[in-house]
Amino acid sequence: MTLTFPNASRSFEARHHGVLFWGHDGTLEVSFLIDVAAVARLAPETGNGEAEVLAAFDSARERIHRVALHTYVTSSRRSLYLLHPEDF
């Protein structure tokens, strides 16, 4: 099982208060949602606006991907993996 993040796409999900992004395990697409509060933990100066949250996500992308990989490897299979502030 090798999870990669070849696609830099991400989207702000106001309804779910988070940022949705995707990884790939072979041909399987794996969805992740990181809570806005988790992004704010990584970049405390982040405001609540879409552009600010996405910029903070981009700045912390490497760390977010490491936590996403750990969550994926240590969890049972799901259609969506949620990343919370306590994960960071």
C-alpha cells in the first residue's frame, strides 16, 4: 500500500468547515477532509476565509500529507478520512 499525492487539487468546503483533498493508492482515489481548526493549528494566523484557509493548507501541505498517510495506514478502510486538530 503506497499512498501518494500527485494531484495538488484541494477545495474549501464551507458546509463541512474544512479542506477536501485526495491521495492515490495505486488506482484507488482516497479522499481526506482536514478540519479548518486543524489548519488553524498549523498556521495560527489563518483567518476563516476561503482564500486564507487554502493558502494555509498550501503552506502546510507536506505536514498534512504526512498525517494523512499515517491516518490512512493506521485506520480501517473508509470512503473519507477526517483529519482533526488533535491529529497535529
